[in-house]
Amino acid sequence: IPVNPFDLVIFGATGDLARRKILPGLFHRFRVGQMPLESRIIGAARSNMSGDAFRDQVRAALEEFVAADQRPSDDLAAFLERLYYVQVDATGAAGWSELAQLLRPDMIQAFYLSVSPDLFGSIADQLSKRGIATPDTRIVVEKPFGRDLASAKALNADLLRSFDETQIYRIDHYLGKETVQNLMALRFANSLFEPLWNSTHIDHVQITVAEEIGVAGRGGYYDRSGAMRDMVQNHLMQLLCLIAMEPPARFEPNAVRDEKVKVIEALGAVTPDNIVRGQYRDWNGMSGYPEDAGAPDSRTESYVALKLAVANWRWAGTPFYLRTGKRLRTRASEIAVVFRDPPHMIFPPMEGRKGNALIIRLQPDEGITLRTTIKEPGPGGMRLKEVDMDMTFADALGSDLHSQDAYERLIMDVIRGDQTLFMRGDEVEAAWSWADPLIAAWEESPLRPVAYDAGGSGPEESLMLLHRDGRRWRAIG
Ligand code: BG6
């Protein structure tokens, strides 16, 4: 379904995110007919460049990041015709009137700030003080949204000086992933799971985001962040919220986000014995973190595992175990909801029983698996066996699923004016309020992260988090 025509200004249009994600995403939406022909994409950046030079850069980016069979030359040429460039000085006077001239009052207007967060405030101020923004203007910002509560509050204040919260779209690209959205459908469009979705029936939840890539190439940023700031405070927190939240009364941005904030606010404090920080070391020909990050003595963690309690009526007694790390054996993200055993077993005990579980695979290979217990076929008596009832979305729903990236969906939601999948200011602040003491305690402690082998399955210590509770992580990869 096409959206209404729009003018989208991308500040930082020559940067990495724009080249890898934003522009390829828009191109896909254009190809499938969702981006109307009258729309304009206006690149804005510091460099002095002609429109043609900008279009050449975008063409090169699309050639690099869009598969050849997905970019027929007619479509590419037609897309490039919709592109404009203005040289704008984010903190000075140059370029703003040229930008204003390219914007059409009867179109939806969105400004994507794909720039360093220190520029959010001045760009927002300029847009408002120069009369470029209207009450309907949308402003899109990217993570990192702060590095602690104080900086996140300052960024919120910077934006809120010129814009209303209803105009601000804070992207967490995990919320744009198909399966992540499906979590809400799974929970709230079925009557099957929700009655069991509480600590009476759920033993524990595991959330895993394992990455194969290391930090090479972005060590400068990463070494000042670490996995807590880079992944846990945002992406894993969002996944946790979607699993743990109460059903909102309506599928509306504020109704959904109110429920998510309540989950974050219900998180109990995490004691040091419930958190494991790791850093990968060179192994088997693969370089280690210090080399990749260019930071020989770094104490930055590239892996975190933690055990969390959501202290409310629904979840008291059901731990949530989270883990994420770089340079692991494989790329695999999933959520496993593990159910309690039946209260009374009438069959002979089953060796190695893992129990019922609902596994939601986010990537790769998106899908849902329900692990159930059945009778082993054959005349051997009432012997039990666990089998997976598996639904891989690509098989069940066709391959279209894979052709949409999270950014494409989210950008189209911006144009539609739907904030449901974007983080509200208070949500980001609540997540920092939770993460700040953990990060501060770590920064003050003399400990080093535990080492794990590059290409392995993470630190041994993270196994202990579950072992000591009589549980185990699901194997990944
Ligand atoms: C980003 C992090 O937000 O998410 C990266 O900054 C990480 O460090 C990436 O690699 C993971 O995203 P995805 O979509 O590849 O799982």
C-alpha cells in the first residue's frame, strides 16, 4: 500500500548508515511501489557536492548494498531522479534557505538525523527557528541515544525544545524486525499462549542475541560503549519488554509504550553475581578484541549475560536470562520461553527432558518452534520423546519476508505517522535508569572482563548463571 508523497531530508546522507541501510531501504520501497513518484529524498551534509555527485555516490552505495538482481537499471535511474542534495551547516547559517526551497508544504515532511547526537539539538533548533518545521514535521533519530541517563535526558531536552514528543521517532531497529513485531501478534492475536504467559506456567525466559562479527572497523565507537550500552540497554531491553508487557488495551503507540515502560520500571536490581562480562580473545587464527578495537588494555565488554527479575505479579518467580556477544560461533538471535513441567507425571521419567518451550527465532531463519512431548512411535511402550513443531516463516509465508529490512518498515512508519515501533523519551530514560548503576559499578570495579575464545560460544561463566539454578542455555548454532 503506497504511503502519501513525502519529502524526506537525510542529514548525514553520505554517512555509513545512510549508505548501508537508509538509502537501500528507500530504494526497495520505491521498487515495490510504496514510495510515491512525487516524493523527494534530500541529502543534507557538510560536504560541498553537486546533486549529480550525490546521485553518483548513492548509485555506488546501492550497487554495493543491494543485490544485483534487485536493482534493475530503470528502477535505479528512476529512484536517483528523486534525489536532491543540499550542503547544510548544521551549526551555522549556510544552506538552510536552499533546503527550505526544496521542501513542499503540501507533502509529508520528515527529517532523519543520521548524524552524531551532539548535532541533534542544533539541527532541531535550526529547523524550528528558521520556520522550516511545521507542527506535522517528523524528526527521526538513531541510537546511541545517550550513553547514560543524564546524556539521554539532555538529548530529549534538545529535541523537545523545538518538537513535540508526537513528532519524535527514536529508532531501535530491532523493533522493525519482522519476528519482533510478530511477538505482539503471537501473544495478543492468539488465545493459545496468553493464559499460560505468567510465572505459574513459565519456568524462565532466555533472550539471546549472538553475533559472529567482531568490532573491527568500529572499535573507536565500541570501546567507549561495550555490549551493555550497545545492545542490552536498547535492543535486548526492547525484546524483554515485548515478552513481559501486559496486553495494551489498544494497539496504539502510547498504549503499547505505556506497557513497555512499566516492564522496565519493574526490573529488579542486578547483583554482581548475576552478571557476566566477557571480552573475546584471539583464537584459532581469529583476532581478539584488543587488536580489533585497537585498544590493548581495554576493559570494555564484548559479551554480557545477566539474570533479571521482573518484579510484578505476572513474573515474580520467573527469571529472565539475557545474553549477547560479538565474535561468537554463529549469528543467531532467539527468545526461548521455557514452560514448567506438568505438575504430576504419570509416565516413566524421560532422560534429558528439556520441557515444553516456545522458541521465537529472530534471525537468521525467522520462525517459531514449539517443543512438545509425544509418545515415541512404535511398540516400545509408553516411551516419551520431545519433538519440535516448527514453523519457518520463509516456508510458511514465502520469501517476501526476507526482502524487507527493519529500516524500510520503520521509515515507512515515520511517513505514515505511526510511532508504535519507536521509543518514547521516557522509555529510553527508564532503560538508562536501569542500566546506569550496572555500568557505573563495573566502571568503578577493578575487575576485567572474563576472556572467551573468538568464534566460540561465550564465557564459561555465563553457563554458571543457569547451571546453578538447575537450567541451561539453549545451544546456538
Ligand atoms: C547495532 C549495534 O545497534 O546492532 C551493533 O550497534 C550490532 O553493534 C547491531 O552489530 C546488530 O544488529 P542486527 O540487526 O545485525 O542484529
